[in-house]
Amino acid sequence: MAQALDVLSWILLLGGAGFVLIGGIGVLRLPDLYTRMHAASLTDTLGTLLIIGGTMVQAGLTLASVKLAAIAVFLLLTGPTATYALANAALLAGLLPRDADMPEDLPK
Amino acid sequence: MARMLLSTEPIMRILLTLLLWFLAWLLWSGMYKPLLLGLGVLSCLLVLVLSLRMGFFRQDVFSLHLVWRLLPFWGWLGKELIVANLQIARIVMSRRPAISPTVIKLDALSPDPVGQAILGNSITLTPGTVTVDDHEGELLVHCLTRELAESLQEGEMNRRVAALGKD
């Protein structure tokens, strides 16, 4: 039983690490700020969730698991807010998405 | 500050919120020494000052029925998250990433600011789509591919978020 839980938590942790790695590769490969933010959100979402899930399996049914779940909820609530602040600041500073289809009536 | 508090803010709600914050502090900390309890009280008061400055207590932001509807919505969003994560991971790792960046305007079906914030954040949370602006319910969304933009315009997420706020 303990071994099965260990295997499960390792699968979750390695899966999370994989998504963090792919997110990092994406940030390097994609062409501009806006497209790179899409890659970074892999790290924010499944990467984080799988790693927290893996640590929760290790912690079992304890207060530590409740705290980890709360951390996951807070990250999922604040992550997109920070991303929005970054994207909005870039747009207001006049950085336009490269090679993107824009709505016609948007002032260039 | 004191005058503003007495004249316009609902005292009972503020006291109840303070109590909840302090209980949360006790739960997270788990240590009951005078120093840590004092720091907890100070933190709660500091958060109260910031919330008052934000006008947090002047509008009904959280109601209980929203919380109950959020749980099934989060379940649906979680499924969307997994699908989108795999999709973007495949694009990133392909030999020549097939991207067609597209910016679209999306009219939020939800009339209130909280619903629009939930919609904007849900869009951003899903990999492949990022909300870059919200002007009075008109969201500007940057999508990594044209297909993602089209599926967003079909509006399932928009409808689900709007349904959260219906009475």
C-alpha cells in the first residue's frame, strides 16, 4: 500500500516536473512576449498542480495536505491576476503582438 | 479612516470577516504563543486597512450561492485545463511550432465586475489564451492559435461564467 502511494506520488511529481520543463522550453522557443506567456502558463497550471498533488499523496490525510490544497487554490487564483497585470502593462506600454491577427477596429 | 468606517461600512460584516481571517491564521500557524498570536492580530488589522482602501466592504462580492456553483465550475475548468495543457505542450515540443497568434474581442455575458473578473481569469488560466484587457465587459484576448480563438468565441466558458451569477 505504502509502495503504491509512493509510485503514485512519483508519477505525479515527475509529470509536474515534465510540464514545468516543457513550459521553460516553450518560453525559450516561442517568438514574442505574448506567445511566451502561453508557454509559461503550463508551469503555472498543470506543472504546479501535479507537483502539489504529488506532495499531498506523500503527506496523506493530514493538516499539511489541507494547507497544500489551499496553496494550490491561492496559486490558481493569483496566477492569472499576475499574468493579466503583465500582459496589460505590456499592451499599455505599446507592445503589440508580433504577426498576430488583430480585430479591425483596434487602434494600432 | 475612523469616520469613514463608522459612516459607510457595515460593521457586522467587518467584524465577522476579521474573525474568519484570525481563525484562518490560527489554522495555518498551529502555534499559540503570545508573539505569534499578536502578529496574527496585526496582520488581520493590516489586511482590514488594505481592504477598506479597496472598497471591499462596500459591495456584495461574495455570496454563498456563488460558492456552491463555483465547485462544479472548477471541475469543468479543471478538465479544460488538462486538455489545453496537453495541446500547448504538443505545440511547444513539435519540430516547427504551428502557431497563428490571434487577438479577439469577447463580450462578457456577465454584467457584473466579479463575473467579468472570473471570466478573464479563467481564460488566462487556460493555457493558450490570455486576457490582455477588460474595458467595461469587453475583453481583449490573445490566443496562441486561430483554433483556440474560435473555440473561445463559441462561448461555452462565457455562458458558464454568466450562469454563476444568475439569481
